[in-house]
Amino acid sequence: MLSRRKLVKRLASLPLIGGFVGSGIPIQSVAAATPAAKPAQNLFKELGIRPLINARGTMTFLSGSLMEPEVMAAINATAHDFANMHELTDKVGERIAEMLQCEAAMVTSGAACALTIGTAAAITGMDMDKIKQIPNLPGPKPEVIIQKKHRYVFDQAVRTAGVKLIEVENAKEMEAAFNERTVMTLFFNGAVDWYGIEDSINHEDFVAISKRHNIPSFIDAAADVPPVENLFKYQKMGFDLVTFSGGKMIRGPQSAGLLFGRKDLIEAAKLNFSPHESPIGRSMKVNKEEIFGMYAALKLYLEKDHKKEWQEWEGRVADITKTVETVPGVKGEMHMPKGRANVFPGLLVKWDQNKVKIKPKDVVEALRAGEPRIETSAGDDALRITVVTLLPDQVPIVARRIKEVLQAAV
Ligand SMILES: *Cc1c(COP(=O)(O)O)cnc(C)c1O
């Protein structure tokens, strides 16, 4: 017989059970439905993967963002029952649409998937023959109109559906670009940040011109919260389809995303998606747990105290600045992007390279090679620190490690 103390200790070492206790879900119901959880295993260690502190951003190659305990609880709590995926897709979609004040919504496998199946929806509507044939419809390719300055790596996800992109440079050219092959217009909301340019056609004109030609407009706003208001802004402006990544600042599952907007298009997107067996989106499946997880993450994000979170980030920038500035010649500077993507406070660390004899790029390397491994980025004259992806207890660690590396180069 185990003593009570030993039993409690043993239970505490099970991360799964610990998670449920922490989230207020009774152990009983979980334990009854699932096989006993195995003891904690460090799979990072088992596979020889060095964990990292992410001071770089919500990038996919760094695994995006970390899910909150409530999201993990939603994933765990829904894992032990089967669901009809059509029903789940519809019900979660309805709730998300209510939350985002739009006609309809669905969970996709990331914003990239949303771009593909949203485009597919614009091409096929509810036509099952076309759904079976894309991306290889007979005849000339369907066309999507995009501003030339908005061309970007993710437009591949739109072209995946089998369309040709038609580039336009101003409103007049856009007006003239519509023809019987046009199926959609695409607006890349982050272009301003990525390229440091202005849009050559603004949101309002872009929507108005698309509407005049009765063609659906799609906006990619994948990385564009905060501010939280952006989750409501673009459907109100009149865009017919909107996508956001689930696994960036919304902190849902990294492989989830949101597609929302006009009901007929979302219904058509669903036909182009899993759980249907043959359409283009079948290879972009989202599992049941991630759909629940995405829903839980969005709910949590909308309810969050955004002002408090913002102040917390500013506090982090100030704290790290204070530590690194103890090295003579080093200055910390709050950085705020001016555009619409990834808008949150970050830190630029700059120094007199005659006094502190190390290049920012070499600091990045040193932080990566050190223990713990820290991922940052750099320009020629500054080390860039993203604070929003840090866990609270990682903030002083990052500050101390930057200080150590800079100090060693004095
Ligand atoms: C991140 C990003 C994507 C891809 O989003 P995923 O959710 O990772 O699929 C698409 N477009 C833009 C502008 C992005 O920033």
C-alpha cells in the first residue's frame, strides 16, 4: 500500500493529472475515461532536442507560441470521446462566428490552409465537380486579383488552389482587371510591415471595387492581433473572407487557424475541406482536439485583459533594458512596429561596438549556443528581443544572458 503522502507525490509527478487539477476539472471523470497516464517523460531529452527560450517571435520554425493551460485542458478534456466531425465543424464554427460578429467561421490548419480553401471556395462554390477537379480545372485558370506590392511567400497557398494571380498597381488597373475568369481579390494586410511600403489601393477602395464587380475579397491578417479589435475590423469593412493564424498571438494550437466571413463561402470552404475525403483541403486536416483547442484559445483571447498584458510586455522591455544597461556603452530602446502585423512592444539593444567589441549577429550566435538556448535576431546595429513569447520567469534569464555576453566583449 502506498502511503497517502507517496500517492500524492506520485500523482503530482504526472503532468497530465497535474494539468487537470490545475484547471479545476475533476480527476475522476478523466481517470475513468482514459487509461492511466504514464509517468512524466522528458521527450526533449529522450530525442536529444535542446529546448529553447523564444525571444524571436511567433515563428513557425520556432514552434509559434505556447498554448495556455486552459487550451491544453480543452485538448485533454475532449480527447477521450469521439465526435462527428461535420457536427463539430459546424457547431464550433457557429460559436466562433457569434464571437467574431460575422456570418460564419471555421477552424483551419493555419492561415495558410485558410488561404487555400478560401480560394477553393471562391472557385468552386458548391459545385461538386469543380471541387473534385481543382487545382486542375479544364480551360484557362481562374484569376485572383492582387496588388503588385502585396505579392508574398504565402500567395503560394492561394495559387495552390489552381489560380493565376493578376497583379495591379492602382485602383484604375484593378477596375480593368476583372473578367469572366476572376474569382477573388486578395489583400495582404501585413505588406506595410514586411516591405515598408504603403498599399497602392487602400482597404476601403479595394473592398468597394471588389463589390462593384460582385467578386469576393479575401484579407490575410494572419499575424495582425494585437490589437484584439482587428479580429472584428475587416469583416465590418466588408471583406468577404478573413484569416488569422491560431498559433501566433491568439496562442491556440500552432497548426490551427481561423477562416471566417460570408456564409456561402464558408459552406463552400467546408466542402473543400476535411472530413470530406477527396477535396484539396483533405491534406490539411485539423483534428478534433485542435478544433476544440482553437475555440478555447479564441475565447480566452477575447476575454483577456489586453491592457494589462500590454503593460506586462512594456514592463519586460523595461526590466531587460535595466539589466543590459549596466554594461557601459549599452542602450535599450523600446521598439514598436508601425504597421498592422506583429504590433506589440519589443526591445532593441544597441551598443558602441568600439567599446563592446561584438557584432549583434555574434550575440545571437552566443545566446543560441549558450545554456539555456535563447533565440533572438539582429540587424547590423542592434540585437532584437521579442518579449511577448517569453514566459514570465524567462525574462530575467534573457536579461542576464545578454548582459553576460556583452560584458565578456568589453
Ligand atoms: C504566419 C502567416 C501566414 C501563415 O499562417 P499559418 O497559421 O502559420 O499557416 C500567412 N500569412 C501571413 C501574413 C503570416 O504572417
